[in-house]
Amino acid sequence: MTNIPEQNQRMPSPVIFKPTDITEDFFSLVNIFRRNWLVFVVLSLAGLIAGIIDARYCRDVFQSTAMLQLDTKSKSGKAISEFGDLFQSQSPALAEIHLIKSLSVLMPVVESLHLNYGAEPIDFFDRLMHREGRMDMDLFEPPMSLMDEKGSWIAEVKSDDSYELFSPLGMSVVVGKVGETYRVPVGADSVAVCVRSIDALPGQKFVLYRSSVLSVAEGLQGAVNADEKGKNTNILEISYMDRYPDRAATVLNAIAQMYVRQNVEMRSAEAEKSLEFLEEQLPTIKAKLDSAQQLLTSYRNKVGTVDLDAETRGTLTRQVELKTQLLSLQQEYQEKSRLFKQDHPAMQALVSRQERLRKEIVKEESKVKVLPTTQQDLLKLQQDVEINNELYTSVLNNIQQLRVVRASEIGNVRIVDPAFIHQKPVKPNRKKIVLIGFGCGFGLAWIFVLLRNRFRNRGVGSSSEIERETGVSVYAKIPKTKISSKLPGVNDRRFILAKVDSEDIAIEKMRALRTALEFSCIENGGQVLMVTGIAPGAGKSFVSLNLAYLFAKHEKRTLFIDADLRKSRLSHKREKGVSDVVAKLATLDSVVVDLGDGAYFLPNGSHVVNPGEILASKAFAELVQECRKKYDVVVIDTPPNSLVSDAQSIAKLVDFGLIVVEYKKQSMENIQEIIEQMNYAKLDKKAIALNQCVDEGNSYGYGYGYGYGYGARYRYGEKT
């Protein structure tokens, strides 16, 4: 049997998501929302208000669209097709899109529409209430001497057709009229301004600015969108958005018209260059023709009439045709040399044709050498006249054809739909902005609440985790509870909730704690119970005081000892107690306070500077021993263990230690540390009570605070 490797036998356990886990997470979030509903309401309302303000503050944006058709198959006309492929061009849609957004198209548009001059309204409330005015500029050239000055050039509307211009220094420069250009001296320089139109209320102000043509054109490159509708349709749609609907349509129409015009100019550029070349050569060819005719006339007048036979005339005609063709090829070679290199196939083909014609011309010239001298001279003169005449006629025909090409060129792009003015804005979506504001506020509330819970609940909150890591049992999880301010004695330092509201949920949990302590401590002969904590604010005094009262209600004579000699929350100032009994300044019975129902309270006494020494003294041990004899149960409230070592001194004298840990506030390391300290004091019997727990679905809080600090107020019994 084949052995299967161990790594192949081990299959990873699949992660199973139980529906109950999802349900628990959902209800946990619901409970978080219930406990922090006020935070959600405030932040969501703030987000809603911010969204409304932002929606009102956003300006309307209008869009215009234009449609162009690109004809890539069209010819430029019969004249061009006859002249050759030199003047034919085709542009794909993608190339045309890039040309539309090129600076060569956009910069002339910016200059023609004066888009580099502008006026920006500056009143916040006018913008918020949608009452902003409009001012269009044709010219604004501020002086260079004031460019470094702080502030702006401000134009204030005086009436429907007048305005007042203020310099950055606040001085009035000119009161102008709409449509008029002003150049006003300012210092050693001058300012030029011309307002095209005003649509604003008197008193509204505008900041005038001037930008470079290049920067505005570059901005248009990103603002103008061009795309092909469909695939291979050669239909281009261009769009542009602006604050004003009429300006959006004007800019877009100007771009479309400029692009079409440049398209036509580009396509007729080659014909224009060839026309210029031929027109430059025409006077030279005409001069050669006139010179040849004059020489022929002079020769005939000199020698008289010379008869040429038919064969000689045929040779003359043949030479004229060959040399005319050679001149035409040389002209074509010069024209194409501006477009192609010498090694281009088209150029090589022209060179080959020229060489072939030269060979034929040489062959024909050999036939003429056998003729008489008079006939040779006459034949040469007639040949020059006819060649120059043919060349002159050919150039005139080509010039006429190129003029037809230039006049008939219409380009390969035409405007199908111009841009129209649309009065309905495309932006902003104010409802969406308001909803986003509300959603952001609601989301921010969730982030705030979850982060606050995370920072507040950085400690341990699981009883099973505590028991597993420390080996110490958790006897109770006491929930938070709210104490009504209407309860009697709620403002008393020694307010006992179990006495005035025995049905409270926290008191119910402490009854269970009392029962657990009776089984583990009291019924086994123990009498003295110490209640300690890790840090201030855990509710240790609240738990110990109410626990002592519950023991008393269970028909046990109970004494509660306030052993916090540094800063007690339960004892009154100048009230005698533990420190006085230890110092033999008072007796136990004389300082004990009756709390009712069999519960008694021993205050901490006069403040001293050496509380640690008092609690570790033999006299305090004798006091605890005396309390054992007079009471059934003794509950000792100690200072927090993380600040002082008083609890370790008291731990040697008690039968059981109860450690109060605030829910999700202390780390496992802190809990293990206090348990090790109790073990060092040889206190074997101990338990943990989780206090201020947040129950799922409920929210409790008893409003008790515990501030702990040093700073003795008395020195050796005297007030300092």
C-alpha cells in the first residue's frame, strides 16, 4: 500500500461562517448605535447642513455639444486627382481628436474670444443665494509696477453700463462705460481696461484678472472633450462645460470653426507651395522663350529661307518631345525633393526615367550631325523655341490647375451640428451633494464611535479569557447602571444603591457575587474580605460598599472599613476612623458609623503622611483582629494596587481577596501582575469581579467617579 506523505494527508480546515455570527455582529452594531444615538444625530445633522451649504455654494455648470463629420474617403476634386497623389491626405478619427485639442487650434480661440481676461464675483452670500452677477472682459492689462502688490484689482458695478475700477492699493482709477477702452496712467505705468458687458446689481464687486493665452489654452485642453461616436463612424462629438451657457456654446463653436478652417488650410498647403514654386519659375521660362524666338528670327533674317525635308522635321519634333518630357521630370523631381529623401522609391523612379530620356535625346542628336551646317543651326534654334514654348505652356496649365485646387479645397471635416445654448445645468447634482454630506456625517459618526470604543475598550472583557490566562475565577460581571438624581441620598458620599433601589440590575449581579463569596469564603470560616483594584475609576468603592450592605441584609453583622488613608471618596473630612484607632486616639466603637440594617462603617480617619506604615503596622493588625471578634463579616476597601503597595500589606491579614477590574479597561498583563502581588502576600483565596460591563442590548452607568491622588492635607494630625 502506498504511503501518503503527511503533508498531503493534512487538509486545511475550512473556515465556516455561521449565520449566528453575522446576526450577533449585526445586533452588536445596532446596540452601538442605540448607545451613541446622540453622536449619530449630531454628526449626521452637521454633515447634512454642510452638504446643504456646499450644494448652495456650488455654481451651476452648463454644457454644450457639437458634432463633426470626418470624411476620410473624399477626394479634393477632379483637378487634384489629375495632378497626382501629392495633394491627397487622409486623417483617422483619433488623429483628428488630438488636432481638435491642439494648442494651434485653442490658442487662436482664446485670443479671439479674449478668454484670458476675466472678472470673478467675490461676494460669499451672493454666491450662496445664487445672486451673483456677471462681467465679461475684452481687455485688462494691469501695470507691471503693481504686480507685486498685495490685493487685487476690483471693479464695482455702478449701473447697468458703468463701473468703477480700484487698484490693489484701494485707490479709484477710473469710472468707465461698457464697451469703451480706457488707458489710465498709474504711477509710472498705465492700466488698460475694456468691459464688454455687465449683468449685475449695483454695488456688486468683481476681481479682475489676466492670464496668459498659453495657460488658458492648456486649461481648455483638459476642459474640452472629444470622442468618436461609435466605432469607425467618423462622427466626432466635442463638448465643453462653462459657468455660463452662452459662453459654453460660443467657445465650442469657435473651436469647431477654427478646426475646420485649419483643416482646409492644411489640406491646401501643398497646392499652395507648388503654386508659389511654379509662379516663381514662370518669368524665367518666359524670358528663355522670348530669347529663343529672337535668336531664330535674327538667324532667318541673316541666312534667308532654309528648306527642311520631312525626315529632318520628324527628328526636330522627336527631340522637342523628349526634351520637354525631360524638363517636366526635372521639375517634378524638384517639387518632390521637398517631401522625400534621395533614396525614396519615388525619387529613384524619376531619376531612372530621366536617364532613359537623355539616352534617347543623344540618339536623336546623332542623326542631326550628318545634316548641312545651316540646317543644323536652324534646327537647333527652332528646337529651343519649341521646347521653351512647350515648357511655358505646361507651366501655365499647371498653375491654372493648382489655382483650381486651392479654390475648390473644402477639407475632410464639416460641422454637422453646431453648439446650441442649453439653459439646464448639468452640474452640480445638489441632491447628491446633500446626500453625500449626510452620509459623510453618518460615516464620521461611526468612525468616531468605533474609535472611541476601541480606545476605551482596549482591555480584557471576557471572563473566560481571564480565567484561562490567570487561573482565577471571575465571580461576577456587574453591568453599568444609571442612578436617578431623584433617589433619596444620591448626593451623599456613602450613598448605597442597594438600600434605595434593590431591584437595580447591578444590585442583582452583586447579590450573585455575595452568594459566591459566601460559598467560597464565609461558609469555610472566613470573615475578612478585602476589595482592591488595579487603577482608579474601576468602581471598587461602589462595589465594596454595596456588597457590605448586602451581607448585612443577609442577617450578618457587617463592618465596612475604609482603608484608603490617602484619598478616600467615602469618608468625610475631620472624621475619626482607622488612623485614629491605630494611633490610640480613639476606640473602635466610638468611631464606627451605623449605616442601618446591620451594616456599619469605619472611616479612614485623620489624614497622615505615612499611610503605608500605618497599614503595615502591628496596631492595624490588632484592629482587624478586634473587628473579627465583633462582626460576622468585615469588608476592607483598599487603595488601587497600581499606585501604592497598601493592598499588599492588608492582604496578609484577610481571608479572601476580591479584585475589581473595570470592563475592557485593563490589559491581561495588569491583571496577572496584581494576582502575582496577591500570591506574594500569600493570599491564596481570591476572585475577580468585572465591573461596569456593557450588556448587549442595554446601557448602564452609575455615574460614580473615582479620582485618586497623593498630596497629604495633614501632617502628623495638623492641617498643612
